[in-house]
Amino acid sequence: MHKIDLEMGKDIYEANRKIAAEIKRLLDERGITAVDFMGSIGSGKTLIIEKLIEILKDKKIGVIVGDVTGDDDYKRIKKYGVPVVNINTGKECHLDAHLIEHAIEEMDLDNIDILFIENIGNLVCPADFELGTHKRGVVISVTEGDDMVRKHPLIFQISDFIVINKIDLLPYMDVNIDKVLEDIKKIAPKKVFLTDARSGKGVKELAEWLLS
């Protein structure tokens, strides 16, 4: 029974990787840079994408928003007048390449320079499913404590960058930011951005790096 489960899991991941590779090829043909934003619920993924849209207003941006249900984040992005597609996964705790494949069919890719994908709020499931993006990042906030990296190492290890958001709240939280940074250095030495998305602090540096 366990062998069958493992084989099924392997087949699912392999099928996903093949679709992701095809998506990346399609995006490359059109010169589109795609970024997958992963992270827990409430970490600030949507607000960071909103701030990036404001900063990169000279670029043609498209957004795919993933949620288990509802369209709250979709409505927030829609206000910026950019192409946006909402994906509801129902019971699934992650987006996969098949869902992205269908989402981009609804978009005019010839009029997009940068594609931001907001993954489902979760620090476990999204790590296993590539979406065909050029960069993958994980967003956490100081309100989640200083043990997030130790508890969920994989998602940080497979990411290209890490955003630690809501740093404006550090004086009011019992969180040691140095512990978080030390864990990142030991477990997943990646590019780190310290942001206060509400004020926009640190997001410009993130935008410049994503385009570099």
C-alpha cells in the first residue's frame, strides 16, 4: 500500500514538473518574468504585491491570486487596473502547474512583462509544486514568531528569496529577529528582505532585485 502511495506521489510531482517546464518555456518566449509568492496566511503577500504594482508602474504587470475560497485578494488587486485571475482551490492547500496553465489561458500574455503569483497561505504544501516561475519567494511576518524557519525548513530552502514583513511591529512583539536571520543563515542562506509593506519600507529593494 505504501509503495503504491509513493509511486502515485512520484507520478503527480513528475506530471506537475513537466507542466511547469512548459509554462516557463511559454513565458520565456514572451519575455515574461514570473514570481511565485508563498507564505502563511496574514504574512502580507497581497500587500507586498500591491506595493510592487505601485513601484513598477512603468511595467505591464499581471497577477494570479490563489485562495482556498473567496475573492477578497482578487478584488484588492483588481483595483489597480492590472490583468488578474482568481483561482479557488477548494480543499487544496497549494497551487499547482495545471491550475496556472489554465489561468494564463485567460490572460493576454503579449501585454505582460511581469507575472506575480500569490500562492495559497501555507508554509508546507506549496513547496512541493513548481509553477513554472523564474523566482520563488516566501513571505513571513514577525507576528509569526522567531521559529518559523526551523519549523518549516523546506519552503525556505527551495525559495530564491525570503521576505520578513511587518518589521515595524518588532518593538511590540516578543520576537528576536536575530534568531530568524541566524536560522536563515544556517538552514536556507538566501537573499533576505526586511519590509514594512504597509509603509512600503524595503519593497523598493525587493522590486529592484526581482528585475535584476
